[in-house]
Amino acid sequence: GAVVSQHPSWVICKSGTSVKIECRSLDFQATTMFWYRQFPKQSLMLMATSNEGSKATYEQGVEKDKFLINHASLTLSTLTVTSAHPEDSSFYICSARDPNGGMNTEAFFGQGTRLTVV
Amino acid sequence: DAKTTQPPSMDCAEGRAANLPCNHSTISGNEYVYWYRQIHSQGPQYIIHGLKNNETNEMASLIITEDRKSSTLILPHATLRDTAVYYCIVRVGGNQFYFGTGTSLTVIP
């Protein structure tokens, strides 16, 4: 079946630095990908919708200048957490749907990236 | 915003059927119901989805009421590996999947 892969699985960075997380669709082309954030013992919160070849659409309350999203190809979206601080430590997850499966096809999720800012 | 409500937690004996309910009383006529589960520190795993007919696959069965205001996910023979948080999602409008709080299922030996 369709697979979405994230890299890295975990990352530790110093406060004030930037971290890039990659999300790839391995066997289909995704014009749209989605980025989520999950804090401990909480549900997934949608952060933004990544659109290939155009600007991302951010959910209310998500700082677009802090969470930079680039969707430069049909199989790759990146999320860059800029000037990371300890409160940005979280589990970041991406997802994508195969558009060839029809408009009601399921979304597939990456394995997640655990970010720890020290 | 999520359009679903689920009980926060449930227990199920190993080998028995696990029945996880979900209410989606404001669902529209063309909106599908999706079920995912998340095992600790992993990305959500797709289970099943449906519109109005009952659905079954190798993982589970989905029973949707005739008025479509609620549904039940059935794991026919729960194992310890089925311990996870189960999310019922109604996809609103566009492509986005908004997650509710889910049900934490614990399968007990």
C-alpha cells in the first residue's frame, strides 16, 4: 500500500537553531501533504496544509514564519522549525493522500519525528 | 474542528471483540467516517472507512447506523497488540483530517 516516510525519526537540537523535517510519499505523487503536531497525552493537531508549487495554508494560531513549509516536488514536503525553543519540543507527523484513489481515499501518515529542543 | 465524540477509554479482554463507539451527529450526507489508531510514539495507522454501508476488511468491521449519526468499530478478536488510541474522524469539506480526542483501548490479558 501507499507509504509516507519521514526523516529524521528523532532529533535533538539546541535552543535558537532551526530544524528541518522531511516528508516523502514513496509510491504516489501527493499534490497536498499535511503537517500535525502532537504533545504528550494529547491528540494530533493539524498545523498546516502543504500545497505543491504554492504557499502552505496554516491553521489558526500556527505561526507561519516559525514553521516554514516547502513543497517543492510532488513527493516531498519539508517542515522547518525556525529558532526552536523548548516549547517547540513535540512529535511532528505528516500525512498525504493518493489523489488517484479518489476524493474519499484514506490518508497515510508518516512514522513521526520526535523533536527535543534543549 | 473534529465532528466526532468518543469515550476516552475502554478495556477489552484478550480474544474478545472490542466494540468502539463514535458519535457524529452532525455528519453531512457525503462525508465519510474514517478510523485510525495510534500506538504509542508512532504515526496513526489507517484501519477502515465507510459512507453508509457496513464495511469489513482484514483488520476490522465498521458498522454505521442507518441515520449515519453514529458508528462502531469492531475488532473481532482483540490481541494485546491492539492496545492503542483509536480515532474516529469525519473529514470536513476539503482534504484535511481533524483528530478528536479518541478512545484509549487497553486489551487485558
